[in-house]
Amino acid sequence: MRGNIVSHHPALLLMYVVDSQGRSLRGRSFEEIVEKCMGFRGVKLDRGISRSDWSVEYLSNDQILQVSVDAYVCFKLGVSARL
């Protein structure tokens, strides 16, 4: 069941992420999850970009960069959590 939910909504996998000691990181910021799980500091999602218009025909370079970072992190965390 998890695989189906996560494959349709990748951001939901952040609910299943745990730190190296098995403690849930649910409710933590994207930046904190990336730092604790992947070792990268300062990786953030910009709220302004997140709230921008994603229904436009052509996304801005900032939107493309942000969605690429989000997808990469979700993929890597999903692989490591085997979701």
C-alpha cells in the first residue's frame, strides 16, 4: 500500500523517513530531513517558489530547479527507506 501512495505523492514519503537511530523525522523541515539523512546542509525549498503558479505553460528556472531538488531528495530517501 505504501508504494502506491508514495508513487503518486512523493512528498508523502517524508512521513516515513527516520534518522540513523530509527527515530521518526515526521513533521521536521525539508532542510532538516536532508541534513540528517543525506548530510547536505542548507538545502531548502523556497516558499515563494512553492506557492508560485505551477499551472503556467513554461515553468521558471527557479521552479525547475526547486522541483528537481525535491524529486531527487524524495527519490534518494525512498530508495534508502525501500519504499
